[in-house]
Amino acid sequence: MKKLIIEVRVNEYAMRDGNVHVPWTADELGRDAVAIRQAGAAVIHFHARQDDGAPSFESADYVAAARAIRNGTDLIMSPTLGQINVGGDQERIKHIVELAQHPSLKPELVAIDTGSANIDRYDVAAKKFMSADKVYENSHETLMLFCEEFARLGVRPVISAWNGPFLRSGAALMDMGLIPEPAYALLVHCEGGLLGGHPATTAGLEAFLSHLPADRQIEWTVCCKHGNLFPVAMQAIISGGHVSIGLGDYDYPELQQPKNAALVTEVARLARLIGREVATPDEARAILNL
Ligand code: ZN
């Protein structure tokens, strides 16, 4: 069976009220990187954060974080473009352009969300939205520009899909030659009142898989924003998919607020139970043809 690529979504914009182990600073990201690599991770997806946990949009903070990760590991780095449309397309990728100037820090993967979604969370108990005006907007014009810029920089775009139609747009970008094969597609399941993606259920995953273009070579992976990924992760492991887990998405009270490395250990253990080995970063590079 093909080896399993474990990606870790280490921090996103998670605060520490649910789990104190969310890494924010470059030093913390560097230490977490070493621990998840030892546990079996191949890819690290990270957001630069300020000392108090606030989002950072400074290229210098991305360089510091990438340097800390690279100093201790050979992990494939996948920095975010951020979920907030800060000042236009070029502004959203300026840290990727900066990182690509440093050969050892060049991101190998960058996820682009190939569609738009409402990202307000609904509070079932209170019967109201916690916010009601948050739209994560990604026009095709923006997506094509990102793909062209990344091709110039030698960075691989990841198709990040919140629902079936995101995958249809991703397939169109592949059809145009803007995303090379094998593509790496992140199937984003959503729980915790976030309604823009499929639920983390068998039906949610199967709906994604039914939208994967049959005539394209795609390696797919699963994550779950604001919810427990394990039910879907187990199905992905069995079905030949990959797993993207992390404290950025969910604090895992089921596992008594674990560290990121403990989540990787659990995923690797489940994979080995059914005879699937985990990929090293170099083996993941080979699977994804990076
Ligand atoms: Zn992210």
C-alpha cells in the first residue's frame, strides 16, 4: 500500500484557551517541527503568529518561522496564504515571494482555496451566527494569478477544497496546465458551526471523492476545521488518501489536550494497524513529484 503522508496543521489562528500547546512563535514552531518529524510527519502547514497569538502578516515573521523549522528538520514546508484578504492578491503572497528568495526556506507547497465560502460560525445553542458577514473570497482571476506566480517561483499550489465545486474549479486549473499532476488536494471538512465545507462524516468524505476528476492524477488528504478528524482520517487511511491533522484545526479534548506530535503518533499508529507505513519527507516528495 502507498505510504501515508501525514501533514500537520500546527497552529492556524488557534488561541490557547482550548489547548495550551498551540505553537505561535518561531521558536515554538521550530520545537514542534522537530517533535512532529520524529513522530512521523512529512509536511508542516503553519501560520506566522505574533507573541500574543495575534496573526502576523509580516514576511520577516514567516522567514523566522521557516528558518526555525528548517534548522531542525527536513519537513516539507507549506506556509499559509491566510484566510483574510489583506490588501489584494500581491499582498497575500508577498511572504511566499520573500521565502522563495532563500533557497533553503522556499515553500514546496502552498494551499490555495479554489473557491469562495461564508466562514461565519453558527452557534446551535444560542440559535445565532457568531458573526454574519465573513466571506472568504477567491475569484478565478486571483487563483490563476497565484498559480502563475507560484510556477515562476517553483512552488506547488495545493488545491484546498471546502466542497465539491472547489474541486471542479481545481480540475479546471489542472486542465489549463496551471496545476501540475499529481496534484495534492486538501479536502476541508468543517464542524463546530462552520458551514462552508462538508461535515466530517462518511457522507461528507464520499461527496468530496465523488467530485475528484477521474481522468486526473490526484493525491488527496483530509482535514477538519473545528472538529475531530479521526473518523474521516481512518477512512482516508483505508482508502489510500492522506491525513492533515493538527491543533490549529481543533484542540482534541478527546485526547486530553495533546501536543501536535501526539496527534501524529496516533495517526501513524492507526496506519500501521492496517499495514500502511508513513512517508518520510523525501518519500512524500517522491509521491507528490515535488
Ligand atoms: Zn492554514
